Amino acid sequence: MRSLSALSLRRPALALVLFVVATLALAAFGGSRQAVQPASLKVQGTESARAQALISGRFDESSTVPVLLSGPSKQVRSQGLALSRVLDDQPGVTLASPWNAPSLRKTLRPAPDQLLMLASITGTTQQVGQRAERLRRLAEAGVSGRVEAHVTGVPLVTKALGTASNEAVHRVDLIAVPVLLLVLLLVFRSPVAALIPVALGGATILAATGAVQLLSTELPVDGLGTALASMMGLALAVDYSLLMVSRFREERRRGLDVRKAAAGAVVGTRHTVLTAGASIGLAMVLVAVLGPGSPVVSAALGVGAAALIAVLGAGLAVPAALVLAGPWIATAAVAGETGRRRPRRGVWERIGTAAMRRPKATVLAGCLALALLALPLLSLTTTAPDSSALPPSSAARADVDAVTKAAGAGWGSSFELVAVADRGTMTTTSRLRALSRLQRELAKDPDVRAVVGPGTISATAARLRRDGRRLLRQQKALADALPAQSEKLSRIKGSVGRLEGGVGGLNGAFSDADSATKTLGNGSASLASGVDRLRAGVAGASDGVKKLVSKVGDALVGVGQLEDGAGRARAGSAAIASAIHDLGGRLAEVRPAVAGVAGRFTTQRDGVAASAAQQRTDNQAVLDQIKVAQDALRGVRANTSAVKVAQALEAVKARVKASQVATQLDTVAAGLNDQIVATNTLAQRLGSASIRPLAKRARELTKGLAQLQTGLRGLSGSVSDLSGGAGGFQTALSRLDGGAGRLEGGVQQLKAGVSGVAASVDASRERSDGLVRGLTGARTELESVSTGSAAPAGAGGRSATSKAIDSGYFVLAALDGQGSATGLNVERGGQAARVVVVPRTPPSDPRTAALYRRLTERAAAFSEDTGSQAAIGGPAAQLIDYEQAADARFPLIVLVLAVATTLLLAVLLRSIVVPLIGVGLTLLTVGATLGAMGLLFGGGLDATTVIAVFAVMFALSIDYQVFILGRIREEFDRRRDPEAAIAAGLASTAHVVTGAGVSMLAVFLAFASADVPGLRQFGLGLAIAVALDATVVRLVVLPAALKLAGRFAWGDPPAERRAEADGGRRADEPRDRPRPSPAMGSAD
């Protein structure tokens, strides 16, 4: 601080600029974070902390958020059903409603015009808060008309409390600053002098609030910490700057110029300001270490940050302001005074002097009055922060009251029994039975409203195990049946192979018939050519016998060629007839074989289809069992896990439906059915492909060719006769022309028959090729089926054994993917279980604390019976533990702070008696303050407020004691007269102490007007403490007590102090200023 003050005195403008920039930077950066965290009531070493340690890493954070709809019955029902579907679809949300929790229907429909839904929200702390807020918005948007939605829960109450505290602080600041300015105008009677403390107070509010918000990103700072940073920042900044401005005015009265007066004010107050700030910081550190939970830590951080920034402001900004505004702070007349005028005795100096005349009576009366005022402290009760800390006008508090009135006070603050298995899982038969028995016993407790946990799936788990054993037996039976099926498939594959060979031979016969047909076609073409030439020759014979005779030789040649062609055609026709006969025989052999294959295919298909049908029947039996389990779940008491247990059963159902054995058998049956169709089609085509017309045409063709050959022989003889004589040549020629015409007709019939035979052969070949392709596909399918038929048997070897089904892991697998909705940490091994117990009374009720003790005993017994670790946690347990820890640690905090304060004052004042007197009076003052608060607030105070008021008041008492007792010590070192030193010390400090007390009183009373109960208690408590301490205690009882202690309280001053006193100059005075007067006099 000395370096800062030196800079401020040398470069006042620069110092002010640095302070303003730093203040604005803290305010800007801190305000941009807005990361105030919800209060954590976890207290190390308590039952709830042990439960949270067991949960850590096994469950996500969770919170129950009740959603209440009220309005006309029909509208409530219809809108509630639609809203339940929307809310249940949100991530991380499990909803219990009258439609999916029939066992809780009476609780969830407390009246025809009311409907309650319970949302269990899981995730990280931040996610839980965000999801709760999203549910609130969805609920408000999901109702219309006369239906109202009330959504509450710990995340929403905590957020609403922080928002309400911040808003209340802003409103109070707007009231406190003008009131404070008016008070300082009355104290200083100078606008400039009054503006300096107010300006520093406003800057400290901005900087302290920004600093606390920056700290909240790493440390647990809630709305209370921010509010106290604002309150104490204003109060301490005004206190320190008021002290320095008063000392500056004193120095100016002694004739010093502005800069030297500012330096004297810094030297004269530096020790007091640093000691006061350090004492508050030390007190806050001790409270943060000893206090329970984050609310106390948050309050300590807020007050500590405010004290630090107020000290920095007093060291950097106030000296600069004194140098720059000094000429306007004290008037010229006041500045010209040299202290020759005898100072007027103030009211408090006269009162203090009167008190020292009768010190015993004054001390006794003062202590007795404070003790009487502290008596209500004996019956004072403290409570943990809950919804009662919200303003009465808060919508969040109205929601809490509405839900409490409709469904009871325990839904938002329940207990949680957490159990972790030492070995194995919590889903074994014995542990699930123990959980189920425990839940039934807890539900019978008169102080328990509802119990929700994994014990409800015990019966379902038993059915799952029975169904698992049944599936195991069916799997084994199927594995035993598959080898026989494989043998049948092998026989079918052999028959298909033989049939494929026979069809290959049939293709060869078709190839021979095709070759013969081509040969017959060639012969028919040659025969047609010969007939054409014959007709041409006969036609030429009509031109004249002479030309006929000349061409007889040619005719003989043509007849020879025709006879040769007829011979070849007859041979080809005979070959065709033989091939057709052979084809008919082979077709007769193929048709029965094809029919036999079709029959065997049909038999195998029926067998496989029967196996598939049996498998489906078994699967359907399992699905029926699952449906029975789902129906049973609808009758289970409402809990956050019932819905996801049903989802787990749906997952098991899906797995049964996806059975690969049934699908594989269906594939085999489908393949066999396709082959049956193809085989029957081939058999029909073979039956329809008759060769009788073809054989008949072949026989007719052969016969015609024989007649043609006979005719050609006759023709040859006729030509020979023609060549021998021409007598009957004309007649023969006519007969020849007629025979040639008939021959041409026969040739045309032959060509038509050959074309028909070729077409029949081609069609038969196509059908044969189709049969080959079908048989090849059947053989391939049979090979794949034979290979795949061994898979189920192999899988059966790896299937779950009966021992595995009896273990907890089988049930765990059935619940896989269901998260913690069942009350089991399925995704993280299933080693932990959580049972939610909803009390009938709020945590502040003694019956809830008694229930907590009973639950702890039940948890210990359950732990011993099941070989697990069990503890009781949850919001209700945390609240009760926090309240009890605050009550238990309060005496320790009092003792530590008293000892620390005594030691600090002993070092500063070089005395042990004086600090003991001061600490004793401080204890009485704080006790009287808490007693008065108990009277004003009905005997119940927030536990955090009690600790924070005590700690802050102890720190402020050091401020006043250092200021007053330090001045008295100074006077005693100089005067060596205790009574004169006390009188001089009071004369020079009374008006400053009173002014500072009035200023703080104005700030604290402004906060006492806040609508947030916690802030109101804090403000009023500090106002009472300041009023008592700064007036009655420090200016009346303290002087009388010091008078009783006499010289013994101070001891002898050191030699250098005595020498300095004899020289008439104090060690902390500048050497170039005149000797101070024994009294400061009036502040005007």
C-alpha cells in the first residue's frame, strides 16, 4: 500500500486513471462471465458426503422436478396427456405420470382439477439445470386456457434465488448510494468530501462484483457471494475513505498544504486501513476453511474480495482524490486555523468521560444489557437454505407452494439410499430380493410418502431368468435337430447331382437330333433342285419330240441325280426317325426322375417350414411372457425407473424377434420352394413336349421318300424306253410330268416337316437348358444351407449357461441401454443401486431429521446383509447435514476467530489485556445481535447468515478497535496517563467512529429492506451489530473497561516511544509539521 500511496501522491491523475481502468476492466470481464454457480451443501465427513462419494463415477447427477397442472378437470387431463408425451421425449428426462405409473395415480391426481408429473433429470450439474429450465418453458408453453403450470425443484429454486439476489442487490444499491451521500453530507458538510467515499464505494461495487464473477469460473461462488461483495464493498470503501478524508481535514486544520495534508492522512491511516483489511481477509479465510458447504465459502469470497479492493482503492484512488480535490474539501478559513482554538467537546466524548467516572457500574450495566439481549440465542434455531429463502413475490416460490400444497413437501427434497456391491452386481437374485424387501419396509414408514428404486424389478428379473432358461433349452433342442436336417440336405444334394447328369445326357440327344435335322434339310434342298430340273425337262419336252429325244441323255442324267438325292434323303429321314425314337425313350426316363426330385424337395421344405414355425411359436411364448412382465410393471409404484424398465423389456422383445435361427430356416424353406416350383415346371414341360407328332411325320417322310425312290427307278426305266423307241414317248412324258408334280408336292411337305422338327428340337433344348440352370442353383443353395446349418449348433456351444442366467449380468444385459432410470448404473457395470425415498415433511421439520436417522440405520443393516456399501444421500440429507454441521462448527468458528483476533490485536497494541477486553465485548455484541435477530425473525435464521454475520462483525470490530485503541495507545505512549489517553483518544476518534458507523448503518439498513430473506437478515444483523458496536460498546463500555484496567492494561512504552513522546512528536508524523492537538474537534 505504501508504494501505491506514493504513486498516488506523486502522480494523482495517473493513479486515478489506473484505478478507473482497472475497475472498468474487472466489471466488464466479470460481467461477461455470469457464471455464478448453484450452492453446494456438501459437507465433508457427513453421511450425505459419503453417499455422494459412492455415487461419484457410478451415476450422473440427478434431480426430481415436479410439474403440477391445475385448472378444469377435462382440460387438465387432455393438456396433461399431450404435455407428458413432450416432456418424456426430452433427453435425460424420465417422466412419471398417471398414465405410466398407475400405482401412484392417487398421488399424481390429488384432486380432479390437479395433475402432477414427476420428471427425473440426469446429467452433469450444468445439464441438470439447463434441462430443468427447458422443462419449465415447455410446461408453460404446453398449457392454455384456464390451465396453469407450476414447475419446481432444487435446480429451479437455486437459479431463482441467485437471480432474485442479484436483482435485489441492484435495487438496494440504487437506494443505498443516495442515502449514503446524504449521510456523508451531514457528517462532512462538504459536497466534495462526501463525494469521495461515495465514488470509491460505487467503484468498489463494480470491481468487487466483477472479481467475484471471475472467481466463480473456478471457485464455488453463488448469488449470496455476489450480493455480499456488493454490500461489503460499498460499506468498507466508505469506511476506509471516510477515515482518510477525516484525517486529511484534521491535517489541513493544522496548517499543512494540500499535498502534505494528503501525505499525513495516508501515514496516519495506512496502518489502520491495512490492519482492518488484513483482519477481514484473515477472518474470511478461517471461515472458508472451517465453514460447512459452499454457501459459507461463497460468502467469505465475496466479503474478502470486497475488502481487498476497498483497501487498494483507499491506497491508490483516495490519496489522488485528496490531492486533486483538496482545495475544495476544507474551506480556506478551516485551512488557516493552526489549532490554537480550543476544541469543542463532542457528545460522545462527554458520554465517555461520564462513563469513566463510574466505570464499574457502566461496565456491569452495559454487559448485562448485552447479555440479556443475547438470551434468545440459547433457543435460536438455524435452517439450511431452501425455498423459504426466495422472496414472497417470487414466481418460483409460488410454484413451490402450489406443489407442496397439492402433493406434499418432500418431492423436491428427497433422500437417496445408495448401495454399491463389493463384488459382482446389484442385480443378483439375493440383492434384488433384499432391495425389494427394503423398499417395502421403507414404504410402510409413516413419515415416507413414496419409495422408488430397482427393487420393483425383482419379479420381472425372475421372469426374465425363467424365459432365459426356456430359450436355452430351445436353443439346445434346435442344435440337436440340425445334424439330422444336414443329413437330409446332403441326400437331396446327391439326387440333384444325379438329375443334373441325366439332364446333361438329354442335352446330348437334342444335339444329335439337331444334326440329323440339318442333314435332312440339306437332302430336301437337293431333292427340290432335282425336281425343279425335272419339271424344266418335261416342260422342254412339250416343245417337240425332237428336242426331247435330244435331251433324253440329259434326262437320264437328271433322273440318276434325283435317284441319288432321294436315296440320301431316305437315309436322313431314317436317321431322324431313329433319333426321335431315342429321344422319346430318354424323355420317358427323365420325367419320373424330375417328379421324384420335386417330391423330395417338397418333403424337405415341409420339414424346414415346420422347424421355422416351431421356432416362431417358441419365440412368441417368450414375447407373451415379456408382455405379462410389462403389464405387471404398470402396476408398480411410480418411480423414475419404471418407464425405462419397460423400455428394457422392449429391447429384450426386439432381440427375440431378431432370432437368426428362424430367419435362416425361412431362407432355406424359401430356396427349396423356388426349386420345387422350377422342378414342377420342368416336369410339366417335359410332359407336354410329346414326340408322337414328330415321329409320325418322320415315318410319313420315310415312306414318301421310299415311294419317290421307287418312282425314280420307274422313271429311269421310262427314259430308257424313251431312248429305245419313241412310240410311247408322249404318253410316258405326260405321266412323267404328272409324277414330277406329285414329287414337288412331296418335297414341299418334306421341307415343312423338317422345319417343324427343327423348331421342336430347339424348344426342347431351351427347356433342357432351363432345367440345368435350375438344378445348378438348387445344388448351390443346398451347399450353402448345409454349410450354414452348423452355425446354430456352434452358437449353442457358446450360449449362456444356466449359471450365467442366474447371475446378475443376465438381468444387466436385459437392461442394457436403459441408463440409471431403473435405479441401477447399467452403463457402468451395474455395481450400484439407488433408492429414492420421498418424505412427507420438509427438511427443516424434526420428523424429517428423525426419518434420516432411521434411514441411516436401515442402510447400515442392508449393507451388512448384502455385502455392499450403503449410505443415505440426496437433497434432504444434504440440507440436514449442512444445518447440523453449521450448528456444530459455529462454536469452533467463534473460538478460532476470537483467538486469532486476540493475537492480532496483541501484536498491534503490544498488550494482552486490551485485546481480551475488546474481544470479550465483541462476543457480547455479536451475541446480542444474533439474539435480536432471533426475536425479529421468529427464532429461525439461515445457518449461512449466522456464520457470515458473526465473521464479518468480528472483522469490523477489529477495524474499530484498531482505530480507537491505536489512538489511545498513541496517546498513552505520549502522556503516560491511562485516563488522559482514553479521553484524548475518544476526543479524536469519536466523531469518525460515529460517522463511519452511521455510514455503514445506512448501507446495511438499505440491504435490510431487500425482499430476499437472506439479504434482509444479513443487512439487518450487521446494522444492529454496527449500531451497538460503534456507539454503546466502543464509546461507552470500552472506555469504562479500560479505565478499570488502568496502567496494567498498557504496560510501559518502549524507550524510543518515550523519547519520542518526550520530544512531543509521534513516530508516524511528518517531521515538518506542528505538534498535533490532543483532540480533533468537530468534523466541520
